[in-house]
Amino acid sequence: MNIANWLHDQARCHPQRPALFHGAEQVADYRAFADHAATIGGLLRERHGVVPGDRVALFMKNGVDYLPLMHGIWWTGAVVVPVNAKLHAAEAAWIAGNAESKLVITDDGRTFQNPSLESGVELAAGDLVASGTPTARTQPPHPRRAEDLAWLFYTSGTTGRSKGVMLSHGNLVAMALCYPVDVEPVTGDDALLYAAPMSHGAGLYNFIFVRAGARHVLPVSRGFDAAEVLDLARRLDRVSLFAAPTMVKRMVAEARRQGEHGEGLKSVVYGGAPMYTADIREALSVLGPRFIQIYGQGESPMTITALDRRRIADHEAPDWERHLASVGRAQSCVDVRVVDAQMRPLPPGESGEVVVRGLTVMAGYWRNDDASRDTLVDGWLRTGDIGFLDEQGFLTLTDRSKDVIISGGTNIYPREVEEVLAQHPAITEVSVIGERDPEWGEIVVAFVVADDNIKAEELNLWFSERMASFKKPKKYYFRDDLPKNSYGKILKTELRKQLEVLSDGTVS
Ligand code: AMP
């Protein structure tokens, strides 16, 4: 089935239910939302020749047009390629090109030169959104099978290049159906607030709330502003949101500042990066029992494990602290195992790689058979995360086998940062790692061997001209050489030890 059927269905059964909100102001009911999507779908087909299976990239910040555009693309049977709006135009162009996108839709008329987009067209969202008249309402979404591609989710690989995770309509349906079973039930009175980028987790959750005929709230800031989130929750009531641990920390600090306790906030679903126990305790003490944790990755979107509200909040339960440090138990449509290097299951308590099999697991990476073969082994997805299970099936993540840096819930891959810095003529060697940070979880830091006279400011400028600023190193450590093993490979483990010593203040 086409995932857009749920929107079509809501519009037929509950046309007047409030659907889209710009801040606290309603801008569309379900009929208008679905009409809009169907009209966009019609325009894409008739004016731009989009046919089922074509890829259409969205390079946009969160906003009220995002959901109608996404659903409009699905209405035609085409595939959405959401691109994180924080990426540099060159990175976005690379993704759009790799996906062989027929169209790239931007929200502010941003254009990007991209030789690989020869036949592609760039389009400002306003052209589509403003020019349609609602005529195609009666036309249902183009039929799709469960295995047909719906969403190309671009993540980064350890090789430094993004990979397109192929998510089918069936994967998305399974993800959405797990939510009421494993996270919490949703009704038509609820609201989903999109404070994290809609190109990732926040956007993935839209289906659940469409299916329930609930409200979709797009912050006026088009991003995350803790005061705005608390204000919208107060005004709209029964508001849920997906938030990275960094966002939770900021909400807690803001609530504390205002003497607020999260009135109107139904639940905060957190995940995407480790949540430190001290932080979730603080969050519970300020905002109360409103938290649910999920662990997922693009390759099994939002759906590997979940830790429910009661387990998180019930501090009198005997295993509370242990459960709080875990990411919960397998969601209902997946099997989760911890395995050794030969993929053999390990007994409870033993650490190994977390692997997942089930209805949400991707079909593979777009046009990348080698990476697909390495990652999917006999139907099991190798997550690259290290952890252990207990007797009851609670999973605790201990480490990441890859060197990904997670800063504020966003994955940053050191290799691509290193490649940009390594291009600078004054730099001879570079290695990038994450440094623990109380606010961001981790920050990007670079160890460099460079000409004496080079300054951090100059490197920052070099970087800003080439890559998104959130990937820019926050600190540079200048060295005469970098530690290496006998094969000449730089030892990141040694660099991490150096950082620990530095933060102890023992050595400078
Ligand atoms: P992404 O594919 O961008 O969603 O990143 C997925 C990665 O984020 C996972 O493989 C984990 O390393 C990390 N992650 C996701 N959820 C959690 C969580 N609840 N706790 C700790 N790490 C997490």
C-alpha cells in the first residue's frame, strides 16, 4: 500500500479535523491538507513529468509546506529524498545527484550547481504550493506495493560519503504500527510538534499522527527553540515531540528558568544519541513523567528498541537505575541480538555488535551493493553499535564501533571533516575525533600537524567555504606529529587518551 493512503483516508472520514498548524495557528484541516498533497502530486505529474519510482529531493527547513510536499510526492508514486537543510549546498547537490533526482525542491529558491543533475530541475516550493488549485482530491494516491521504495534516507558512512538507505512503504507502515504498541497510543486529540529536522526522525513520525487524525505543529522558528516548544505545548495541549538528548537538556534548562513544568506536553520521545543518566534524572525532576526513549537508526528507522514511560519514571522500581541506563527492549516488529564477530549470538551480559532483523529493516543502500552486503548479513542489519542484553531483553549500548561523532543528536563522520581539512595547503596531517561535552554530548575536535603560522581562524574560514558549519571543529590541537601504528595508521584511541589527560588538567 501507498503510505499516503492514510492521509487520503483521514480526509474522507474526518475532513474537518484540524491538521496543520503554523505555530499555534491552524492553517489546514485534513481535507485541505490532503487536497494540497493531491494537487501537488498532480502538478508534479503533469507539469514536471514525475512518474512512479522517480526520486524527488526536498532541501528545505521544517515548515507548513513540508508535509503536503512529501505526501504530494508519494501521491504520484514517486520517492521522497529529504535532505537535511543544515547541509552545505554542495553536499545537498551531491545527495540529489546520487539519488538521480528528477526534481529538487527548495524552500527559498536556493539553487546549486550540480553537473550530475543534468536532467534534474530545481524548483522553489512556493511554485508548487502556491500554484495549485484543489482539483485532484478525488484521485487517490497511486497504488504502491509494500516493497516499493518510498523514502531515500541519506545517512553518512564511515567512508565519509552519505549512503541512501532504501526505505519501502512497507518499512514505514511497520515503523508506524510499532509506535502505539511500543512507544505509546496516539489519538485524534494529540499533536506532533516538529522541532527536530523533518528530513530525519521528526519527519518519519508524521505517519503515526496522520493515521490517528492528529494535529501537526510546525514551529514558527522553523527549528528548535526551547521556549517556543514550551509555549506551544501550553497553548495547544497534548503535544508530543521527538527530541535528541541535547534538545531535552535545553528544554529542561528553559523550563527551570521559567519555573515551568511542561504543561501541555504529553510526551518527549528521545533518542538518536546517548542520554546520560544524570540528564534524564534532571529532566524527570523538572518536567515529570513525560519521557520515552527509542533507539533506532536510518537503516531501521526509529525502531530497534524502546524504553517506556513507566520504566523511565518509576524510581521506586528495583531495577530503575539499570533500566534507565539501557535503551529498553526490542520493538514488536524486530528481533534484536548481540553477536560476536562471526555473527553468533552472545549470552546475556556479554558485549558485542547489536544486529536487527524485521519489518522495518531497509532493503539495502541505494546503488551501493558493497555497502549493502557488508551491512545486511542473512537478513540481519549490523548496526555498528556495541552493547549487551540482560536476561529480560533490555539492551544497554556501551560504545560505537564506528568513529561517528554524535553532536547534539546529529551524526558527524570524522572522515569527511578530515578530507576538507587535509585539502588545506598548510596542513600535513589531520585526525578528527569527538570530545565529550556537557551540552552537545560530543563536539568535533581536530588534531593537526601544520605550518607554524597557521591559525584556527584561517582553518575555520577554509572549512566554512566547503562544508556545513555544524561539522566545523570547535577546537584545534596543533601537534608536531600524530601517534601511529606500525602500518602508519593514525591511532584515534591514542588521541582520545590525550584528550582525557588534557581534560584532567595533568598535561597541556
Ligand atoms: P541515525 O542513523 O542518524 O539515526 O543514527 C543512528 C545511531 O545513533 C545509532 O546507530 C546509535 O549509535 C545512535 N543512537 C540512536 N538512538 C540512540 C539511543 N537511544 N541511545 C544511544 N545512541 C543512540
